[in-house]
Amino acid sequence: MRYDVAIIGGGVVGCAIARALSRFRLRTILLEKECEVGFGTSKSNSGIIHAGHNGATGTLKGELEWAGNRLWDKLHDELDFGFHRNGELMVAMSPEQVSRLEHFLEQGRKRGVTGLEIWDGDRVRREEPALSTEIVAALAAPTAGVVNPYEVCFSLIENACLNGVELAVGMPVRAIRPMAGGGFDIVTPERLVHARYIVNSAGLFSDEIARMAGAGDYTIRPRKGEEYLLDKRLKGLVTRTIFPCPTPQSKGILVIPTYDGTLMIGPTAGFIDDKNERSTTAAGAEEIFAAVRRFCPGISERDCIAEFAGLRATIEGDDFVIAPSKQKGFINCVGIQSPGLTAAPAIAERIVAILRDEGLEMIENDRFQPRVGKRVRFATLSLEDQVRLAAEDHRFGRIGCRCEQISEREIIDAIHAGARTLDGIKFRTRAGMGRCQGGFCSWRSMQLLSSELGIPMTAVTKRGGNTWIVCERKAKSANEGGDA
Ligand SMILES: Cc1cc2nc3c(=O)[nH]c(=O)nc-3n(C[C@H](O)[C@H](O)[C@H](O)COP(=O)(O)OP(=O)(O)OC[C@H]3O[C@@H](n4cnc5c(N)ncnc54)[C@H](O)[C@@H]3O)c2cc1C
């Protein structure tokens, strides 16, 4: 089990690195502790491709936000995930806040961000009629976009594997031993992996991975963000992502028209101690709804259909660390908080350059295939095309998820593309993401997982580990009577 590069952590950063390395003739493995990629912070965020003017000048976050932003169109064209540039408005609610808008306008222009403009209140309401009459001005940034972040992870890794990367899921790294002659032994419960180089992209746990190898002394402080999804009834209420004027700690609480048309509001920003704590709270909901109603009064708690929380992996200094460590051959990506999703493609390019500088020979893989096959999105087709497809394959004619109109064939395709859990199906197809939140389709998705993978229903989980949904019926004792 000898590899040139082992990537530890399969979030959007690790998957982007895997795909970037698959352009070269290397033996690369990605080790991920969860049962699927993208199940860390990369599935629990706002899904915004930031416009490029947000991160402060002189920081790596600022530099890679804009560098990453420019790489998304090509990536989207090649990898067929949900993405479009809907633009953003950063709104000022008082004349004092307008000077903050001017600061971001200047910061963006110096960096080369295109299309930035300050609009007065009337223009804001002409373009986005649902916004409050109290808004005095806004900074408009057409370069901002929205993306389905989990789909990005799946597409990146699918393409990386097509080009020779090995994916090892359910493979938590427990220890790393630097070897005297160079390289590392990486210990997991099932395998011992030897790699000449390690890229640490373990998100919230990247401090622990660095410590295991004696490759840096970082402390990740999780900063929790709660997000609330609203009914599709509100689709189109706003078309751009709406930001308040940011503070130094946070970009604030936003209204986000997601790629699929659901409005999302959030996130909160509060430090916590536990890296596994992802609860939502009544206080968080109250804060979010009160904040967004100030600039978008039409939003009500009654429209909430789902909620979740994600954890930002912050470190002291609040910037990204993307650098070789004092342990030769060990490269760190630590502190990849927001805008880590936006920056991921640029982070991957930087890792390729660092590995080359560190002595890894990079020979182009002349059989590299940049594309994945196009997925059928049944709900978005014309009635004529839907009828044609259903006649060709009856599984297109059977709707698994009624809210989002996802066919059984799409669910089966998702399983064959790597979905192993209900969440894996949900994030690949949207089955279970609609108003009923899986109330009707979960059972059918479970049956399909069971039949396609040849596993009993009791082995089907929501997101791996012990998140089973049904268990064996316990035999009743003679005293209780009834059937076994
Ligand atoms: C609420 C919220 C909103 C956000 N919104 C945005 C946004 O709109 N735009 C934006 O650009 N950014 C946003 N971000 C930031 C963005 O989500 C992150 O920067 C990005 O997802 C980080 O990706 P990652 O791959 O570094 O981490 P992760 O996705 O957490 O991936 C790390 C992976 O490492 C694995 N791992 C950990 N330990 C081990 C181990 N021992 N062995 C093997 N594997 C291991 C984990 O299971 C995980 O899959 C937001 C973040 C939050 C929390």
C-alpha cells in the first residue's frame, strides 16, 4: 500500500485536491473517516461562491476567495453540479454603513473584481422589490454565485477516481508515523498506508492530524452557524444573495436563494467547544428571523421546513494556513473556514504548486478525462421529455420523492454512483429535501438501498455509523403474547 500522496479528509478541499492531483501520473489516495465524502462542514454551509471583494487585503482568505471564484465556471462546465452566478447585494441600512460599502467596493476593485457598483435605495427596490424601504444603498456584485456544495464534492471525487485516485471511505486516520527514510506510515483501523507526501485537509480535525505527525501545533475553535430552509412557496422572493453590512467577525445573517430555488437564511456565528455539536436552537432561530426581517420583511417562521448547523474550523489569526510543515513531506490546510468552499479550487492549485516545490515529480496524465457524465434531472425536463424517458425506462415513470419530483431511476443511479446512506441519496438527488423532508420517500429510498446494495433494511443508515432507521423486531416473550 505505497502511495505518492495521501490526502486526509474528503471535504470540498480534499476532493478538489484529489481531482487536481489526478491530472498527474501519481498514486494518490484520499482517506475519509465518514462513509461518504462531503459529510463534514462541506455539506452544512450557505453554498455561496463569494464575489471576491469580501476577504481583507493581505490575507490568504482574501487572495484565494477571488482566485477560487474565477475557477468555478470551468469546473461547473466539466463536472455538472448545480451552480449559477446569481449575484449579491450587500445592503446598508443607514448612511454610516454606506462608507463600509465603499470600503468593500475599493477592496474589490483593487483586486480586479469585475462589475461592482453601489446602487441607491430606489435601484435596490427596483431590482429586488421584496427588500425593505429602510435600505439606503447596496453594493451589487454580479460575480457572486450559489452552488450545491455536496454535489460538488461527489462530482470532484467521481472525476478524480475516474482518473486513477483511490478513495477509501470509513477510514479514520488514528496515527501517523514519519519514517526515517522519508514518507509516512498512516494508521487506520483497517489498513496501514504508506505515503511519500501527506496533505492534511481534515477540516475541524486538521489540528489533531497535524499533531499526530509532529507537523504543527494548531488549535481549531469551532464556530457554529445555524441555517434555516424555507418553503419553495417563497421561491423568487429575492433573486440575489442578500448580505447585511458585515462585521469583522462575520459576514452577518443572509438571505440565500439556493441553486435549487429554496430560500435559506442564516448563519449565526458563535464559538463552541465540541467539534461534534451541531444542534439548532430556539435562540438561533429567533436571532436569524429577526435579523433578516429587517431587510426582507416578507419572511416568516411559518415558512421554515428544515434547519441545520455547520461548524467553521477557525484558528488563531483567523486566516487560512496552506503550507508545508516542519515535517518534510507533510502539507497543512488548516483553518479553512469561510470562504473555504469558494476558495477550494484555488487551494487545490496551490497544493499542486507546493507539492512540486517540495520535490514531488509531476508528470501530466495524458489520459486525464476532465468530464463526468451528465445526470438526468427529471424534475427540470419538459413534460414531453419526461414522457419519452418514462417510456424508455419505467423507473423514470415512478416518482420516489413527490415534493421534489425525483424519479426512482435517479435514486438508483445515485446508489450506483456511490450513495450508501439516505443522506447520500438526498444530497445527490434532492429526494427528501422538499416540504415533507423525507416523510413520504425515505421508506422507498431505504428499500432501493437495500435491494441495490444487497443489504438488509436494518443495515440502512441515515448517514453511516449507528444512525440506523429501523431495527430487528424483538421476539415477544410468552408472557407478552402475540407474534414474534
Ligand atoms: C454555517 C457555515 C456557512 C458557510 N458558508 C460558506 C459559504 O457560503 N461559502 C464559502 O465559501 N464557505 C462557507 N463556509 C465555509 C466552508 O463550508 C468550509 O470552509 C469548507 O466546507 C471546508 O471544507 P474542508 O474540506 O476543509 O472541511 P470538511 O468539509 O469538514 O472536510 C474535512 C473532512 O475531513 C474528514 N476527517 C476529519 N478527521 C479525519 C480523520 N482522522 N481521518 C480521516 N478523515 C478525517 C472529515 O470527516 C471531513 O469529511 C461556511 C461554513 C459554515 C459552517
